[in-house]
Amino acid sequence: MLQEFLPIAVLIVLAAILAVLVLLLGVLFGPHRPTKRKSEPYESGMAPYGPGSRRMSVRYYLVGVLFILFDVEVVFFLPWAVVFRQLKIFGLIEMFVFVLILLAGYIYAWKEGAFEWE
């Protein structure tokens, strides 16, 4: 039974070896002459102003995570639609419960003001 997973294990080991090898080659053969000009952020040829890294609002990340969450959840509709006729009424009820849970989370996020951009 474990022989079926051997190609996957080999692929994971080879990917790990390749990742370590690429990082090691970059450290060994890469240029190491940092200057003040090289460490400045590139601004399309314009003189940069302010710090190179600015603090982003937590709300920005919250909106991003909520988008990914609800977007990934919608992906579950396709397999359900493909096998809808075999699931019959049970599948319809299960999807209705799924949508209700998803809708409850969306309404909660909306009430908490997660979608208000300042």
C-alpha cells in the first residue's frame, strides 16, 4: 500500500534538495557588495521619499483574508453541482446548511465593520 506513495515521496525529497541547492548556490556565488544606493527602494527612476517600508493597516490584511476565505468556500460549489443529481435531497440540505454557515460568517464580518475602508 505504501508503494503507491513512493513517487510522491521521491518528488518531495527532490524538491527539498533542489530548494536547498538553489539557496546555497545563491549564498556562495552571489555578489556581496551592499551599498547605500543598492539598499534604497526602487521607485521607477524617481528619488524615493520616506522610509522604504511603510506600515500597512491591519484592515488591509483583514479584507484580504476575508476575500480568500469566501473565494475558497465558493470553490466547493462546483463539485456539489457536478454530483447534485446523485445526492438528491440530502445534498441539497447539506449545501443549504453550508450556505447558511457561510452567510452567517459574512454577516458577522459585515456587522463588525470588516468591509468598511477608511
